[in-house]
Amino acid sequence: MLDRRAFLRSIAAAAAVRPLAASATQAPPAAGAGGESTIRKSTLISMLPRDRSYADRFAMARDAGFGAVEMRTVSSADEAAAIRDAARAAGIRIHSVMNEDHWRLPLSSGDPDVVARSVKGVETSLRNAVLWGADAVLLVPAVVDPATSYKTAWTRSQQVIRERIAPLARELKVTIAVEEVWNKFLLSPIEFARYVDELDSPWVKAYFDVGNVVFYGYPQDWIRTLGPRIVKIHLKDFNLDRQNGRFTWKNIGEGDIDWLEVRRALTEIKYAGYVTTEIAGGDASYLKDVAARVDRFLAGEKPYVS
């Protein structure tokens, strides 16, 4: 992506885990500003039965022990307002919005029309967040594919975020939380840290997924490297067959993630935001079991009791 000398300099800078530069009047609240006991449980809207009303789904999440839900982008103003009202009635917070168009319409595309439609989708997500009281929008920043090199994905996506997304995020006071996913991009914690740092905005930080990195790294290492850049966390688990490059989805605590070490890493960085479960959905008893697993994890215990 860079010449060798510049790349080595970037590694040294990112490894230092420097704080993001921001004035007290501009920066959003730091996720790691509180104590470990302030980590809160959330579930993804897709884990709740789609054939139920939003009111029923939010009530199920609340009754299972979750205090918040992560929503997906909603373009209909009427539906968005109904979601707001249902969450309020259930006493559930919507803390984050998962942007919808970043895979189908990547910011790293060479087609200006694709990028424009992607930016519009992010704008909708940001306005959803304001309506619902969420403080972050999850964004997959780029997709590397045969038509888009790694370097190109890096430079294109940073330019769009810097010039067309971060200003609105700052205006609306909603953080853009960049996530590492299986998009052949941001494949190390050092790169992820550098990518966020280069954007140099208190309104662009990291959404860290504990499970997404297990093929090529260890989540506890990523957490310690990213440190205060992390504002949101997804929880999922896998059993891995590294020899054949395959995996099997598992419930939290039944896969190969070292949850005790992940919890220690979160304590070390003083993370105090939401952890959101992103696994298969289920009925009320299943959701209660998932919430109990998260409780054990947050207490520093093994999530799954066989």
C-alpha cells in the first residue's frame, strides 16, 4: 500500500496507540471513560423474530435482559417514527444503527453514482440515529475486490468519509463506527488503528467485532491495540477449521474464542460501551440464555456452562 519505509513508520505510530486528537467541545463521550461495570448488553434487531411487531420484539429483548438494541437503516419516515415510539414504550434504548448499503454500494467503488448512493444511505442511517437517540452508525468502509485494489479501497474510502460523511456526523453529533468485516480490508489491528487515526476526527472511531478476526488474529490483541478507538463491540463465536478454512457458527462461549482473555483486554482499555450479540436469533428462552451468557462474560467467567 505504501513504500516500505513509510509502512514501517506507520506501524510504529499505530502501535503506540496514541489518543485521538480532539477538543473537549468537539469530541463525543469516550466509550472507555467509565469503569468496567458500565459495559451494557445489547442485541441486534435481526436476532428478534421478524414476524413480530417492533413493540413485541423490543419487549422480548427487554424481558430477556437486554437494555438496548442495534437497529438497521430504515428509509421510511413512518416506519422510523414507529420504531422510535415502540422502543420508548418498551423502555429499550436504540444505541446504534447498522448501515445497510455499504456492501452493495461500497464507498470504495470507482463509480461516482454508486458512491453517491452509498453516501445517501449513510446519511439516512445518521438521521435514523438522531431520531432514535443512537450515538453511532456502523459503517463498513470499503470492499476490496478484483476491480478495487487494497490501496485504492483505502484512499477512496478515506476521502469519502473525510469529505462527505464526517462533516455530517459532526453536525449531528453521531459517531461513525468503522467495522472490520470479511471484506479483505483492515486485516490487522495495526492497520485498523492507522486507518482510524488518519481520518483524524473525533467522530470517526472503531466498531470492533470479536468474532470477525479469529481466522487471522486474536480478538484480545486487537482490543489492546485499538484501545480507546473502540466505541462499540459485536459478540459472536465460531468453531474453526483453519486447515480447511472453514468455520461453524456457535453460541457465545461454545466456540474457539478465549472469552476470559477478551474480558481482561476490555478491562485493560477501560471499555465502557455496549456489547451487542450478533448470532442466530431465537425465542424468548433462547434470548434469556444468550443474555445470561453475556452476563457471565462481563463478570469475568466462562460464558457457557455445560
